[in-house]
Amino acid sequence: MKHANQIKALLFDIDNTLVNRDYAFTMYIKDFVKRNQNSFGSKCYDSVIEEILQIDDRGRFDRSLFIEKILGMFPGLNMSKEEFWADHKTLPDFVRNEYEVQEMIKRLKEDYNLAIVSNGSGDMQRMKMRYAGLESLFTEYFISGEIGIEKPDSKIFTIALDSLKCLPEDAVMIGDDMDRDILGAKKTGIKTIMISSAENRRKNADKNIADIVIDNILELEKVLPCLI
């Protein structure tokens, strides 16, 4: 039975929304630096990790440029771009199983049509979902690397809505990125819920244009009835 607000579809980002990408990437980089510790000269372990995390910018930095930047900064790695990308593709191995999120998604499926709207390569994003135990809970995937359109381009949202046979005003986009998720969806007429820490909300109070802001994806069920 649908909720009173008549929202029909929920569109989800993956990284730092359904999947804790920050944790997985940090664990991957720690492992990568440890495996290649002789390639970083006199730099200490922690400083190398911090530099790489800053360049990554929570996954927002273009992957091809990220790879070029790291290889340029640390020539001692002596890796080709292809070799580094192949290594980077093991990142999903560090994704944690999201048991509580799984149970929440199962409940939401009873009331809403669900879809993934994500930037990134198809194989990487689907692997993250698989390792988080979430892949099979979604049948609709709209990933930029597979369809050739990236958020915040409104076309990727329109394609998702058309597939779900849903009007923009009857859908909600849930994500953590103000530009890609929130602004992109807003331009399409979709309601938005942003996942952002209380600290980030204080820092960017003048920039928060999402309909609702929450700290954690697990708060989603509580706030959905507030959207009218």
C-alpha cells in the first residue's frame, strides 16, 4: 500500500549513500601503500595515504585523472595506467556487507519502485553493490559508464523515470553529492534527500537546497512520509 504522499519511486546513488565508499577506499589505499611501500621513497606511510585521500576527494576526482596524478606524484610505483587501473578495480573487495541497509531496502521495495542512478563504471559499481549484499535487491540500474550519461545531466534522471513510468514529482533522489545528486535531480523536478553529516550541514548551510537532509541512509524510512 502506497504512503499518503504518493511517492512512487526512489532513486539511489551508490557511493556514500547505499555503500560506504569512504571506508572501502581508505582500506584499499592502506593496502595498496603497504603492498608498494618501497615505491614511496622516504615518505611515511600515513602521509602517503593522506595525500592520496585528498586527491581522491571522496571519489569525485575523475578516475583517469586520479590515476595520472598518482603515477606522476609517485614515479617509484613504476606502473602503467592500465596496471594501476587493474589494481584500483579491486576496491570493491574492501566494501563492507551492509546488513541493515539490506533489510531497509527490502521493506522499501514493498511500497516503492527502486532504481540505482550512479556515476562510475558499470563493473565497479555493480561489484560494490554485490559485496554490500545489495545488488540483487535492485533490478533497475542507470550507471553512467553503461549508458554514457553522467549526473548531474538531467537526461540520466529522465531515462530512469521513463523506465519506471514515473513522473518527476512522484520520485525522490537520495544521494550525498550536492552537485551531481541534488542539483541534478532538482533540475529534473525530482524531490531530493541528501545524506550529509551535521558538520557538513553547518559548513554549507547556505548551499543546502535538498528537500530533506539526513545523517545516515538508515534515517530514510523515518523522513520519507515528510515529503509531500
